[in-house]
Amino acid sequence: THPSIRGEAAAVVAAMDPREARPVATARYELYWIWSRQYHPDDSSILIVDVRDTYFQSNPFDFRSSSSPALGTVHLPANQQQQSNNEEECRLDLFEENYEAVNIAKSQYNSRWIKVAYGQKALKEVSSKPVICSGSSMGSQRAI
């Protein structure tokens, strides 16, 4: 619980979420999910982007990745799975950093958290892979 939350309020917060505190860099995904629930699941497109370093050269919703298929419904919780012919229903597009400038091995931040979370062996296996920028993601409401 945050140090500024005390007494009865702290007990309420702790009862609501008994997990250990998470850094904002991790907790933001839960906030994105909560926010995304405000949009209709069948026809909403959502863009999550770090705005301080973003410049649009065209409408980002006109973008469609040609190299990756839609997720389908296999990754959805059972209560959200529906049979549909609409491939856009659960589409998630992720973007990688400039591979020539940075990969996982070159990024102290990314290599550190992978090593801490999964160990040196896992880090070695993915060290030459590109960094996927979680600050830029877009997709359907269901995928977000």
C-alpha cells in the first residue's frame, strides 16, 4: 500500500488487491485493460502510445500488419470467447524498437529484467532478439 494511504483506507485497499505492489511500468497494463472495457468489444480500435515521443505521419488506424495474423479467440478468457468470422475481433499489433540501434542484449533495462525474471540461460537465448516496445500497442478492444 502506498505510504500516503493510512488507517481504514489502507485496509480497504489491501482487501481489494492482496497482491504485492507493482511498479507503474507493470501495473499500467491492468489500467489499460480497465480503461479498454469502456469501449465496445465488437467495433472499437484502441491505440496505446507513449505520447511524449510520438509523431504521426498518417492515421495509425489505417495500419494493418501484413506479416502477422489476427489472434483469433484462443487467447481470450473462456467467458469472452465467441465464434466469429471476423478476424479483426481480437487483433493486437506490437512494434519493435530500431533493431540496428538496440536489441535485448544492448538494452540494460530489458536484459536486466529478463535475467531477474527468467535467468541467465533465458537471457542468452533471446539476447539477439529485437526489443518489443510496450509503449506502442494497438488493437481491438478484446485484444487490449
